[in-house]
Amino acid sequence: MPKPYSVMMDEINSRLKGKVGDERAKEIRLLLKEIQFDVGDYRKIKDKLRRELKEIETMEQAKKASRKSTKTKKETPQILVIGTTNSGKSTLINNLCGTEIPVGDYEYTTTEPQYGALEYEGIKFQLVELPAISEGGWIYDKSTLALVYSTDCLLILGKSFEDFTIVLSELEEQNIELVEKRLSDGFAQTSPRRIPAFLVKKENLGFISYNSLKNVFVNDLDEIKRTMFEIIKPVRIFTMNSFNEIEDRPVVFYNDTVIVEDVVNKISKSKIDIFKDALILEGGPTGRRKRVGISYELHDNDVIHLTFHK
Ligand SMILES: Nc1nc2c(ncn2[C@@H]2O[C@H](COP(=O)(O)OP(=O)(O)O)[C@@H](O)[C@H]2O)c(=O)[nH]1
Ligand SMILES: [Mg+2]
């Protein structure tokens, strides 16, 4: 005797409650096996479960892929350049990075991801152009979607309102929420569907109002770089060696709250037990001097001199 829809859903929800990721996928597969019928409400329920399963699988895949490259990822924020074909993605990356990605009048010039790199304010950014698959369909490609899920920021490029409508509605369809700033916990993929983004448009296009996303004109390269930087919001901490020389390369963090302990962990983890205190030059070499403890909160451009017990 088939059970009513609402009873089935209650049972399913209670079995899935609190389960996430691989564990949730496993339970869904089990449920799909258990539900014998595939008609009417049962069909609806099974379709719903199948959709969710597919989403979880894609997301887990993306997470695994991004975990593999954790090291480079932490040091090099990635900006994914997306837009309809011929929107000028390759041209923009070439202009920003000095690369020579082929540019063409014909469609689908780019058939595999193209990479460029640029340095801004001491931070190296990686720019990636996605292969143009087909309009209205590029995002359904699993590996493309995995790249979108695991990126740090989307640069959405368009020549017309229609270009933006196509891309934004495809992202919406995938339940990807675009936000104006990176999350406070940095690149942690806790909520992979919320992705920082900004819109880059042709000079004569009016304001595009979408989730408070910033609008930038395509030929204002400085503003594009500045916006990337503001969205990624690196916290650069300059360390001082025992000769009181400030190192050229900062230690970089990509989360809002950074404390002295994080710096010790990053540069000399084994010394955490003999940490004594730290001298801070607030906001740079000429800043206010302070002697602080292990849980002192640091800010961008702070200089730090760590001292340890002998
Ligand atoms: N007028 C104008 N043409 C552009 C601009 N950017 C790209 N193009 C042209 O548009 C075509 C497609 O550019 P491409 O960078 O290959 O686009 P992609 O398919 O998005 O990578 C090429 O003929 C470019 O010369 C731009 O800002 N203004
Ligand atoms: Mg291209």
C-alpha cells in the first residue's frame, strides 16, 4: 500500500537530517533503491532525490579537486573569467596579464581553459578563461561546474545586457548565489554555492543591478585589478628578522580574522611552544609599536617581529 506524499517526505527528511556530503549521498542512493515505485508522487520524490544526488556528487568532486591544489590555491587566489562566447574573455586576460591567448571573431576560439597571471599589490592572481562550450549550456558540463564551484572569484564579462542575462540566469539555475565580497572565512569551501563576483562590461552599457555586484568598465584595467583585490581581500603580514630587516614577501592570509598564532603556525609551526611575544608595527614600518601576545589580532600591512624563548 503506497504511503501519502507528505508521510514519505517526512520519513525521507528525517533520514537525511544532519547528513552532509558523501554521507548524505550514500543515504540518498539507499533511499532510491528502497523506493520501489517510479510513478506519480514516487516519481516526483525520486526525481528530487536524483537531482540532489547529482548536485552533491558535483560538489564533492569540486571540493576534492580544490583540496588537491590547496597549496597553490592558498597562495594564489584564482579569478575565473566567464561570459558568453566572443564577449572578449581572451582579450581581457591578454590585456591584464600580457599573455597571448588566441583571440578570434569566430565563435568558440577557446577550447580548453586558458591561464594568465598578474601581480597586484604584492599578490599574485591567477586568471582562468573557461572553454566556451555552447551558449546556454556551458555550465552543464561537469568539469566546468566544478571549476566554478571551487574558484575564489568570478569575473563576469559581457558586451550587452543580454550577455549578462544569459550568464546570470545559468548561474541562478545552478543555485549559485553571487556575492559582492569573499566570505569571512576566506577560501574555505563551507558554502560552495556562494561565490564572490563582479561584472565587467562594455563602456557604453548602463548600470547592471544584480545582488549589489560591482560594475566595472572593461577598459579600466586598473579598476578591474583593484576590484579583484578588494573582493579577495588579502591580509598581508610582513615579518621582521632578527636583524630588524623587514622581509619583502609578506605572509598572506585570506580570512578576516588573523592572529599572531596564525603567523607562527605558518612560518615556524614547531616553535609555537616556545613563543614568547611579538613586536608589532601597526600598518607598516612607521606605525605604532606594540608588544603583544599570541592571540593579538593582526591587520593588513602590519609588521611583526616574533620572539621566542631560548
Ligand atoms: N570593440 C571591441 N572588440 C573586442 C573587445 N574585446 C574583444 N573584442 C573582439 O571580440 C572578438 C572576440 O574576442 P575574444 O577575446 O576572443 O572573446 P572570447 O570568446 O570571450 O574569448 C575579437 O574579435 C576581439 O577582437 C572590446 O573590448 N571591444
Ligand atoms: Mg576566448
